[in-house]
Amino acid sequence: MAKNNGRSKAASFFSDGFFFVGGGLVAFLLVWALWSFFALSPSPTPTPTPSFSTSSFSAAVPESCDGGGGGVSGPNLRYDPPEKNFYDDPKLSYTIDTPPVKNWDEKRREWLKQHPSFAAGADRRILLVTGSQPTPCKNPIGDYLLLKLFKNKVDYCRRHGIDIFYNNVLLHPKMFSFWAKTPTVKAAMLAHPEAEWIWWVDSDAAFTDMDFELPLDKYNHHNMIIHGWPHLIYEKQSWTSINAGVFLIRNSQWAMDFMDTWARMGPQSPEYDKWGEIQKSTFKDKIFPESDDQSGLVYLLLKDKDKWGDKIYLESGYYFEGYWMEIVGNFENITERYKQVEAAEGRLRRRHAEKVSEGYVPVWEEHLKEAGYGRGSWRRPFITHFTGCQPCSGDHNQMYSGQTCFDAMQKALIFADNQVLRSYGYVHPDLLDPSTVLPLPFDYPAS
Ligand SMILES: *[C@@H]1O[C@H](CO)[C@@H](O)[C@H](O)[C@H]1NC(C)=O
């Protein structure tokens, strides 16, 4: 699996310009929040008023609320007190080629103190960050695919109360393609002091389990989570021992410093050529000479374990992201297995509002105990990553055809959309036909 998870060959991935991020915006949630504020609160007030009771906001802070509301107030989106904070420092720089922000943990904490309505759920709040290139895709269906991949992320985020930022500009003009994520993540950390985690998800990755949630408790002692295999890093020294296309990073001083160190291997840096040589000589399986972000990350794990490696969790217990080639053949069978569970479990056939879909996850879990996780499992894979497909440029890996990639993406996206559409009363009967849906009968699929 690992050896397949590399990107396509150097030539094609450089011409791809930018297959970078993917993401969206919970506009509805924000608009709703603003509206309810206007409706319930006569004027901006320094602290959330008891009458500002928005039980729907429990979605934004799922861990702190029971879903029933219980008088929990949502974040006050209109309150920014005049007392100075880090934003008022003229020396604060959002760009990646300036020294990292100092004392970021304290500055974030101060900001949260000034904005007490964000306190509930602050330790688990996530911002998903993704994006794509500023200009039209070279692949004629590239923008079509990117839109569907973006919709998929918006769907996941809406169901879980996660905010999403879709960036479609190179924040540093020289940091193209996979390097574009480092300046974006730094800027996102500064723009979102209320978020504990920044979750980078490449544009070519799709959520294929709309219910699964990141097991954040497991990551209490770590600052970065990536999909990877320790033996491939420390024994094989392979540049594909991890995948840098999806990662979770704690909004922290550690991350500020890490981004700075990592970005110094990038094309905007005077050390770029030197890092290309170092990476090439370190990783025997790396065939192209230019420094890349993934090799850079493996290098930091390998050579600077004390400084960085100990705080990076290599997740391989589930599909934190998974290579599409080993996943897409299973979607039909997984669909069938899940249908059998629904046929046997009346609680899962009950129609319900999309807002409360998280409440059904424990019921599913009762029936998924035997399913396992990851490869060989019949559990829905959490994230399917179309590594090598290059949907925007179309310069896919020559190991497979463009059609194979396209069909696989359609399948994954429809598989995911069926999980969403269920709340809206419809289903796609065919994973390769994006146009056709059927209405779902009451109590579907009763045995
Ligand atoms: C799907 O299930 C069928 C019938 O049980 C089985 O023959 C087939 O090998 C399965 N396909 C995959 C990809 O596991």
C-alpha cells in the first residue's frame, strides 16, 4: 500500500501546478448564527446572554453538549472587545517567509479569554482547510471534479459542525502545488485562534464515511497526525512512508515552529536546492531531484525525532486517508453490508433530521464491531484519497487510465452522497450514475 501511495512521477506533478487542498464553508451555520443573534439579542453584548440559547449550536461544539441543548450558548459572532490582542501588533505577519509567531499558545489563550463565548468545546474545535488552484483546471472535467470533491467536504463538515476554509490562491507565489499548504495553514492558524485543530485535506481526497469522527482523545499528547507506517520511515527510509496530503495539526506554537522549519525546504527558500539533494540521497525510492513537502516531513521525522517526531502521531488504525486503488473495488459490497445492518435494525431505518445524524452513530457502532478498520475491513473507509489521479491537470499516473480515475472518483463521491441523501429522502441506485436518484420508501430497507 505504501509504495503505491506516492504521487505520480515528478514531471507530471510539477506540471500539475497545484492539486493542492480541498474544502468548504459552513455558510449556513454562520448565517443562521448571525440571524439568531439579531433575533434574540438587542445589541452586541460582552458575554453571551442566557437568552441566547441556540441548541442547534451543539453541532459546533459536539463534545461539550449532549445534543439536547441544555441551555448551552453558541459562540457570539459579533463580539470583539476593544482591548488589544495579538491582532493589534503591527509586527504580526501572516506570511510564511517571516519568522514564526512567538508565544502563540499564550496569545491564543488570551484571545479565548477575551471571547468567552468560544470557550465551550474550544479544546476540540476543528477548522478544515483545503483548496485548489487560482486558475481553471487544464483537465476539461477538472473543475467539475473539484466542485464535487468540495461539495463532499462541505457535506461532512455540515454534518459535524466543522468550519471549512477553501483557499484558491497561492499565498506565496513560489509555493506551488503541494507546497501551497504550508502558507495556508499558517494563515489559517492566525485567522482561527478559536480552533484547536487545523485539518488539512487535499482537494483530491473525499470523505467516504460521513459518520466517522476523528478520535481526538487519542491525540491528546500529540500535535500532528498523519497517515503513515513507522517501519517504512525508520527502517526502509521511504519517502512514501507517510502521506502528507491529509494531516491534522494543533493550532499551537509547536505548529508555528514546525511550519517554519518545514517550509524552509520549499521552492521560495534559498535552501531549496540543498534540500532537494539531501532528500534524494536520504530516500532511495525518490526519483525526482526537487525537494517536496512529503519527503521533507519524513526527513524531519527521521532526523529530528526528539524535536518533532515525538509529537507526530502516525495513524494507521483506520483510513485517516487511504489509497483509492485499494478501496474503490469494495464500495458495492460495503453498501450491501450496511444495507443488511439497516434491514436488521429498526432504529437505523427511522427517518430523522440531518442535524441529529451524529446521534445515530453509536447505534451503527453496535453493528460495526465485527467490521474492523482499514484494509480488508467492510467498514466504510473514512477518507479515500485519489493520489496520482490529478483531477485538475489530468496528468494522472501512467499506471492507470484517466477513465479509471474518473470512474473511481464518481463511485466514491456517489457512495458518500448516498449517505448524505438518505437524510433528504433519496438514494442513487447506481454508484456510476451521478444523475439518477430514487425516493426512499418509509422504513427502508425493511426486511
Ligand atoms: C463482494 O462480495 C462477493 C459476494 O460475497 C464476493 O464474491 C466478492 O469477492 C466481493 N468483492 C470484493 C471486492 O471483496
